[in-house]
Amino acid sequence: MATSEFWQRVSASVSSSPEWVGGATGGSPRSSRGAAKLWMAVDALTILLVAGFATLFELHTGPVAGARGFWHGTLIYGRSMEILLALLCGFTVTLIVTSRRLHLYTPTRLTSFLNEQRLSLQACFTSGLLLTGALYLIHAEDIPRSIVLITVGAVAILLSVRRFLYRISLYRRFDRGLGTRNVLIVGTGPEAHALRHHLESIKHLGYTFKGFIDFPGGGSSFTASSGDVVGNLDTLFQNARKQFVDEIFFTTPCERGVIQDVLEKARTHSVDLRMVPDMYDGLAWNSQIEYVGQFPTIPLHRGHVPEVGLVLKRVLDITFSSLALLLLSPVLLVIAIAVKLDSHGPVFYSSERIGKKGRVFRCIKFRTMVRDAEKRRADIMHMNEREGVLFKITNDPRITRVGRILRKYSLDELPQFFNVLRGDMSVVGPRPPIASEVKQYKLSHLRRLDVTPGITGLWQVQGRRDPSFDSYISLDVTYIENWSIWLDLKIILRTVGVVFAGTGS
């Protein structure tokens, strides 16, 4: 479910703050290089596997015998292991370098599908021609040309298919509101309106328009409707915080000093900044032009996101959740029966929660309260034991007998592994709040919504005994700023101990 109108009202009600620390996620040169290296490694592995299969197929030999012959230099008569390895490495390096020169490792959303496929084939066949040229120069008539043709052809097909499947999966995520990038457009002129229309009409670009920023004196003959203008330059980054903005587009001419000031703040808050090619004025010299659909833009700054780490985190989420659901399926069945027999009502409880960038999703849990618990909440608000935004009662009269046991050992959270598989949640991360809590957030509190919420987190294993909201936020921000795969693994291991100790509420 994409960000709903309800959440937009929630965002509008957040109290303003003069400044904020941290920002929405973007894609820094470092993170882009990390993602590019990952795809390079995948391409290299593909070439290695295809070349090995083609050789074994053409020479009618098995994997063990083929590996032994390659090692001893007898796989192809007269050709040592060093020469064959040099040819394979040369083809691999050439393909990767050519692909990089053709920008095949840039973000997929910035290129069209047909252009990407054409460039992919061009890179493979260019590298194949260089390989055949090398074979001619070293007089390698004894190396079967069929192996070369099969390798080049199969690599071209596999890389094209891989890029196609990745693009399809990316488009599906965009359709569900996952992985999209929120943007603000500075200016209300014709260029700004054209850019907005372009971003909204081409959904696979993965952009979500969040509003115009009014810039007086920009020479615009157009005006945006009052609902579309969300602020001005003075409140630019406060609006960026409220709207979980990833990129800001400048579409109106302005003084160099203004752009320089915005650029410095964008660096501080890790928000990407782009401008149309009209506005060079020295700021964008030597900058590469990137096309967002048909729109040429100049990236002035990219925020930092550990893309490779996030891919590994997603792999960990899918693997761990799948194993947990498989191994705990008998436990899930027993709990479901117990919940059903203990009290009237459904087995599962589903509620709207606020996820990454304010995205609304349905969070699933085993039902631990009576059926009309929400209606009775107002009657027991005076019993709240937490400070500020949080609501928690140790001996909540709405909790059922089975529910009390489930909460003590955190067993009611097990169905959320399905949320993890859907991509709504992660195994480790800040807990997803309800909308009524987010309404009371200050701008600095929204920092915890910059990442995917989790089933468990740093607060669950370290701060349960401190009921203060400040501690709750502090631990979540600490987790976000110090995140690593190793930290996730440590939290998972400590969660197991907390569960068996029965310290849940």
C-alpha cells in the first residue's frame, strides 16, 4: 500500500522544528559504486560459469576431469592453464569495462528498457570481437571457435535476461510503493510542471512527487495550485523532513549563492540535489548529465546509502523469515488453536502501521486482546505507564489469558515474518508505530521512519526497562546511525535470549 491520504494528513500535522539532523536516504557515489561492484561480480561469475559449461559441453568431458585437465594444461592440447586463464580474464575485464563505459551499472530507473538491452548486447559482442582478435593474434587455431561463440552468445542472453528480470522486480516494487524516491520541485514555472507531469506519467522511474517549493522572482509565468505548493526556500528542508524527501529538483534560475547554500544543507541532511542544465553558473562543471526519463538533469549531490549492505540485509530477512516460518509452523498452529479456543474473535489481529518514509501497511499479529479492545482504549488511557507518545499498561484488562502468555514470550509477533517476506518490515529495525503516535512526533522523531521497521530492535533487547519515549527514540536513532549486518545478527541473538527469559510485556 502506498502512502495514503491519511498519512498525508498526519504529516501535515507534525509540529515544525527549526532544524533537523539526518535525512532521507539517497544514493551517494560511494553507495552507487558499491552497487556497481556487486553487479560487476555477478557478471564475472556469469562469464565463469558459462565458459566452464561451454568448454565441458564441447569437449565432452565431466567437471572433475575438466578441472584436472585445466589445471595440468591438458584440457586443450598445447594451451597451458595460464593462457586459457588470461583469455578468460581478458574477456571478463573487457566486458565489465565496456559495460561501465556504456553506463550499464548506473541506476536502472534512469535508463529505458530497450536502450539497456541494446547496450547490454553491444557490450557483450564488442568484448567477443576483442576476444576473437586476441585468439587470431596468438594463433590459437586449436581452441574451438564453438566454445567462444557459445560463451559470448550465452553470456549476452543471460545478462540481458538478468537485467530484464531485475527491472521487472523493480517495477513491481514501485507499484507497491516500495523503493520509490520522494521528490520536491523548486519552482512553479512551466519547467517545474513539465517535470512533475513527466515523473507522474512514467511510473517505472520510481519517483513520487511531494510538492512544489515556491521561489519568488524566478520569472515564472505559471503558478501551482495552493495544495501543490508546500513551502518556500526558508522551509525547504523542514518540508523535506516531513515528506521523507530523497531528492530535490531545481527548475528555476536563481543566484549562485542561493544554490550554494542549498547544496551545503543538502550535504548535511543527505538529500540528493539535482538541477536542470540551464543553471550551470560554474556549479556543475565536469558533472555528468543524467536523464530522468526524457529530462536531462545534473546531479550536484547524492546522499549516502549502503546499497550492498541493504541487499545483504534483504537476503538475511528473506532467509531468516522463511526458516523461522518453516521451523515454527507447528508452534504457529498450536498458538492459533489456543487463541481461537480462549476467546471470541479472529485468530489474527491486523492494524495499520506507519513504515519506511511514512508508508502505511497492515501489520499482522496473533490476537492477544478481547475483540472490542480498541473501543475500550479511551476508558483506560488514565492507566498509561509510559511517557509522552507511547501507550503501555502492565496489567491491561483487555488482554486475554492466552494473550498474556503470548506477550510475555513475544510469541504474538511471529506472524510478522509474513510482513518481512512482503517487504513491509525487516527482522531488525525500529518498531512500526501507529498513526496516532506519529501525529505527536516532532521533526527529529521522524528520523526513525527513514528505515524499514523491524520485528525486533535495539530497544527490545536493551531498553525495555526504561519506559521513557526519549530512550525509545535515542536507541532507534543509535541503531540507524550505527547499522551493519553484524549489528543485526547481534540483536537477533540477543532477542532469542530475551524471548526465553520471558521479559516481554
